[in-house]
Amino acid sequence: MTSPRALLLILAFLVPALALAAPAAADQCYADYKAKKDAPLRLQYGVMELQGPCRRGPAQEEVARRLVAHGWILLNVVSIFGPEGLDQRKADAGNFFLRF
């Protein structure tokens, strides 16, 4: 059994580490997505920096809202990722890399 003093010591080190890690992860969050326009049918794969929470549900709402303002309909959010995933998606997104 762990003593209360040991638990406090663990928390004293753990809480500051988590506090420092959380803002870094929340600073930059991106989503890659697929979208379409009708008449004539046009498809798009793009990457967008998210302004809201870095979670699938809020990301889908944000991406859909920002795309519809430009006449695009969101088909799906492929993934949500941090800055480490930008380089590998840049060529595939082409003109739609961080466009919206």
C-alpha cells in the first residue's frame, strides 16, 4: 500500500508535467479531410488547422462550417494530428493545404 506522503510526492511531479504538456499539444492541431462540390462534381483532399478542440466531433463541425462557407460539402475528416504530420500530407493536399 502506498503512503499518503508518497502519493503527494508523485502528484507533485506529475501535475506540473501534465500542465506543461497539455498546452503544447493544444497549440497546433490539424485535420485532413475529404470534401466535394456538386454540378459538376469536384472532389478535394485538404488539410486545415483547427481553431477549436483537437477532437473528432468538434473538428468535424469546424471543418464542415469552414468549408461550406466556400461552397464545399465535408465528406469526412480523415484524421486529426499535430504539426509532426504536416509534411507527409502537404503534397497530397496540394492547393488545399492549409487553404481554409
